[in-house]
Amino acid sequence: MSSENAYYIPHDAKWPIVGSIGLTLLLGGFANQLNGSTSASNVMIVGFLILVYMMFGWFGEVIDESESGTYKKVEGVSFRMGMVWFIFSEVMFFAAFFGALFYIRIFSLPWLGGEGSGASTNEFLWGGYENVWPSNGPGEVGGEYEKMGAWGLPAINTLLLLTSGVTCTWAHWGLVANKRKQLIWGLVATVVLGFVFVGLQALEYSHGYNELNLTLGSGVYGSTFYMLTGFHGFHVTVGAIMLTVMLFRSIKGHFTPENHFAFEAAAWYWHFVDVVWLGLFIFVYWL
Amino acid sequence: MTTVTDTHEDHHDHGPAKGLMRWVTTTNHKDIGTLYLIFSLIMFMVGGAMAMIIRLELFQPGLQFVDPGFFNQMTTVHALVMIFGAVMPAFVGLANWMLPIMVGGPDMALPRMNNWSFWILPFAFAMLLGTFFMDGGAPAGGWTMYPPLVLQGGNGFPFMIFAIHMMGISSVMGAINVIVTILNMRAPGMTLMKMPLFVWTWFITAYLLIAVMPVLAGAVTMLLTDRFFDTTFFNAAGGGDPVLFQHIFWFFGHPEVYILILPAFGIVSQIIPTFARKPLFGYSSMVYATSSIAFLSFIVWAHHMFTVGMPLQGELFFMYATMLIAVPTGVKVFNWISTMWKGSMTFETPMLFSIGFVIMFTIGGFSGLMLAIAPADFQYHDTYFVVAHFHYVLVTGAIYAIMASVYYWIPKWTGHMYNEKMGQWHFWISTVSVNVLFFPQHFLGLAGMPRRIPDYSVQFAEFNMWSSIGSFVFGLSQVFFCYIVYKTIKGGEKATDQVWEGAEGLEWTLPSPPPYHSFTQAPEIK
């Protein structure tokens, strides 16, 4: 068989152990911080910096290999499958939080309100509680709050993110057609839209905390709201950083119409956070 | 996929690097497989030591050796260590060693990530075991981490959460690697329905892992925020529900038990045909049965929660769905027995462990069927009957299959035959003692002895003493197993390439031990 089919096996992976040390310091420091240690945040910062260093090193090595033509089609298939299944694992991560939201709205709140077999629970433990959504529960945890409306910032954010999905695909078309200008400006637009989204999300949070008294501690509405949108916002940030890297690589002249796995992976990830947002907009903000 | 290219042009010997850094920076599937297996053996001993403390305390009624708090830490961490530290890494180690060889590929598909999958684990377990030295000790609320109890733990709590996150990252990366290897690294001609069953069962297991480990991560994240960030996911006052945690946890937890047993099915399906000298009976039905079990595993989770207070429709649905699992499992047991039917059988140690597996796993399966019946489960729930059930499927199921696989493949790995006489002794001592250990626990459970309690009523004394004696013998026989493994690595009779007369598959076409890079030329697949 031709050597074209040779599978590339790298040697001497020094970055994984760096990553493990960074991850352990970050999480161990965080755990100590939660336990009330005052100096633990330094450990966290060190761990975080080591992780960043690891990513620069590891991805840098892979980018060098990719640009020097080490990877053929068969490695590309491995990478693509790996990314697809990574995104699937992320889908399941969000599924846990969506599942919690649905369970609370469909089961636990109605039961607390006396439905089904919850009649005596309602009467003896939470007398007078009626099931409504949003709710901070029969104990009115976190005090009075206001709901986050769907048609203000969130609607604008939906528009931004959907548009960024279009510009991302437009950039991809540019890359495939070898129109580098279209690629770069498409990516610029996507990255800008992405970071504006994150900025508006931050604005919305500050609105929630300062004016609506809606916090993570506002009963189960606050919990699910901030947990779902927070993890989503984190993923948007990661995706936007990934696309920023793609932008810089495009400016440097990386990627060819045939060979641009990293771009595809970042684009898939971006569409994934887009779809999650639609779920959020419908189930967290709207309905 | 014919040749292997090397990073360094001048590095043509293809041998491993020298010294300790070989193991830290390796990307070789055999090295990483070895690391996983050794790590798993160490964790098996650590978790086993905890089990010994539990059985020591339960030797007699009353409190003798440890205080109840420490006892609870033992039961909790024993489970976490055995599940995430011993059984899962053992299977991943076997996958690393055998999958690339069995599909005729040069290595795992994503070698650097493979290294990271392993090297997260020692850090994760250092974190988990480190909690023993913290204020409040190790987590003691049970490995299922039900709130609100688990939220009352000491300083170890966030460390346990993050350790679980890290184990999850490791498992997901390992599973992605397995799937990509199987889909993309097969030699030409190795079609899906020609793959050995160990490959098939791992393929399906990997999907389960990717689907449920992130769900566990989500569940423990909510525990973390409930304790430290004022959320009320699991607090009824805020509109949440402690039962919600149980649903999310068992949505992970039930597929997880199949993650712990499907690769074992694969192993046994490799070994029995070898020593029966007959091809596996019903290969394709095995594949379909495994897939059905995997599918069903997603829709049965609440059978762990029959007594928690669910609507009747829920109880019925989960009861019937659970009982359905007996069908594909029955197909498997039938196929193993049919494979042996009229075979020219010999009983070397791997075969003994495999037959032990088939018989005792089936006992565990039957007690599982009893537990699946919701009204009956109200009697059994949280008793030693449950403990007996899952130890039959996990110890004489998963662990027995792992033992079988070690005896089966260690001549290939090391190039040395293990000492057959010692292997046989190991099997018989283990099998007698494990039944003395776990069988009486069925009776204890039926009589009402609750699990996870350090003391018990005097009428349970005799069976508990039997169980403890069995456990000490079983524990010692595993130390003996470590010695056998050590001795085989160090030396022993030279193994042939074929090793077992009736063995089929690509791994037996390679020398024993195989070269550092397995198939630099794609093998011919018949």
C-alpha cells in the first residue's frame, strides 16, 4: 500500500502531565477556597496559568504538525470523529441541567403545590403554596424577585447568536472557495458578535442581581436560570476564543480549502452553542 | 493504514524511551494499557483494604474497631475506589492493550489524548483519598452522594466533587479514543461484524460512557452549588427536590453498571470459545443483545428508587422495563453455554474464571430480577440483599472477567506463562471464599439487615461472621493474585505466539510479547 495511508503516531507527549498538574492545582485550589482558605486563590491562579500554558504548548505543537503536512486524510477522520463525540458529551452535560429544569417544572413544583400524591405534603409542610412558574419555592428562598423578561436583551442576544452562525458559515464558504478575505471578515464578524453576546449577557446578569433581586440563590428559578445561562455563557466564551484563534491562524495564512479541521471543529462547536441557546431562549426565558 | 510514521526522522528503532519519563510521556497503547492495569490493581488493593475494615467491624455485633463515622467513610470510598479506580481503569487498560491489536491497527487513534486520559487518574485519586486527612474526614454519605446528607460533609466534600469531575474527563476522553480507534483504525477487511466481541462490547460501552459521564458531572456540579452557592436544586423550600438528584444520578448510574459489565461480557465471549475449541455460538445475536442491553440501560434508572415515592405509573414502567433486560442477558448466557455444549473443553485458569463468571453472574442476575419487582423491592430495598446482588454481578461478574482476561492475555503481554497451578489455586480459593462472603448476605438482607450500618442486631451475628471470614480469605487470595502477576512479569516459562491451542484472533498472530508497535503492516483479514 502507498505510504499515503500511514497513520501518524506522535511520541513523547509532555503536555498531558502539565495539564494534569494544572487541572489539579486549579480544582484543588478552588476546593480549598470553598472551604474558606484565604490563600487558595493563588493556587487556583497558578493552576489556571499552567492550563493556559499547556493549551498554548499542546495546540501549538499540533498546529505545527498540521501546517507541516504531517496529517493526512485518515488522521483528519480521527480528529473529526473525536470532536463530534466531544460535542455529544457536552450535549449530555447540558441535558442534565435541562432535565433538572423540566423535572422541577413538571413534577416537583406541582407536587409541592399539592398535585398528584403531594396533597398531604402541601397541607402539612407547605400550606398555602401554589404552583406557579417562575418560583422560588414554598420557602420563598432569596426573597422577592422579578422574572427575567424574554423580549429585551435575550431576544437581541438570540438575534446576535443566530447571525453569528450565519457569518461563521459564510466564513467557511469563503475558506472552501479560497476567498481569504471572506474567510477573515466572516470570522471577524463572528468573533465580534460572540463577544458582544457575552458582554450583553454580563449586562443582563448585573441587571438581574442589582435591579431584579434575581440571584443564584433565588430559589429554583434563580438556580436553573443562572446555572443554564451561566454554563452556556461559559461555552460561548470558549467558542469565541476558539474562533479568535482561527481568525489569527487565518490571518497568518493557515488552512487550505481541503485541509482545515481546526476551523471546522470550532465552527461545529459554535453551532452547538447556538442550538443550546435556542433551547435556553425557549425554555428558560420564554415559556 | 500500513506503516507508522515517527515524530523524529532519526528515531528509527521504534523502541520505548528510557527511564521513568517513558511512562509519563508515552503515547504507546501498550505502555498506557500497562499503566492503567497497574493503577487498577493498586486501587483494587486500596479498595479491598477498606472492604476488610468494613468486614472486620461487622465480624461481630456492637462497635469494636472503628467509629461509625469512619465506617461510613469506608463504605463510601470503598465503592468510589472500586468503581472508578479499579474496575473502570482495568477495562480501559485492557481496551488500550487489546483493541488496536484486535482490529489490526497501529495504535489508538488519538495517542496524546490517550496519555492524558490515564494521567488525570492518579491526580484525581490523590484528591479523593486525600480527603481522609481533612477536617471532617472523607465523604461519608454513600457513593451515591444523595443530598441532603452528602451536603453535610466536611472539608472533603468539594474535593470529592472535583475528583469525580476529573474521573469523568478521563473516562470521556478514553471513550472517545475507543470509538475513534474502532471506527477509523481497523485493518482493511475487518468489517464491523467480523470484530471480536471484546471490541464490540467496548464499542457500545464507550457510547454509554460518553452519554452518561457528563450527566454525573452535571449532577455533582449541582451538589456543589447547592452547598456553596445558595442554589436550591435539591431543596424543597426553594422549589427543588432531593429526589431530583436521585433521578439524575441514576440516569448516570444505571448505564454505569452496564459500563462495568459489558466489557466483561466481551472478555468471556473471547475466552469461552478458545477453551471450548468451538466458535462462539450466536455471534450476531451477541452483538444485538449487547446493543439492546445498552439501550434498555437508559430507561430503567428509577428501579434504584422504588421506595422513594414515585407515581404508580413510574413504578410500573421502570419495573417492566427492568425485567425486559433479562431477555438479552438470557440470550447471552444461553450463547455462552451453547458455545461450551459438545466442545472439547479444557479448564485452564482463564476458562475457570469465565465459567465462574457465567454461573455466579447469573446468580447476581436472578437476584436482580427479584429486586426489579417493585412490590418485592419494598422489602429488599437498602438491605444486605442489595449488597449481595451487586457484589455478585460486580465481584464474581466484572472482577472475575478481569481476572480471566489477565490470565488469558498475560502470556501475550509479558511473553511468560503464568504458573498454572497457582492460577488454579487462586481460582478455587477465590470462588469458595467469595461465596462464603456474599451468599449469606442474601439471607441477612431478606431477614432485614440494613446496609451501610456498622452495628446490627444479634440475630444476624452468625451469617455476618461467616461473611467476614469469607472476606478475609478472599482478600488474602487477591494478594496471592498480585504475587502471581508479579512472578509472571519477572519470568516463567516462555509463552508461544499462539499461547492457547484454540485461540483465534489477531493478537495471537503477533509474537509474545508483541513488538512495541503492533501492526506496522496491516494484517490480512480472512
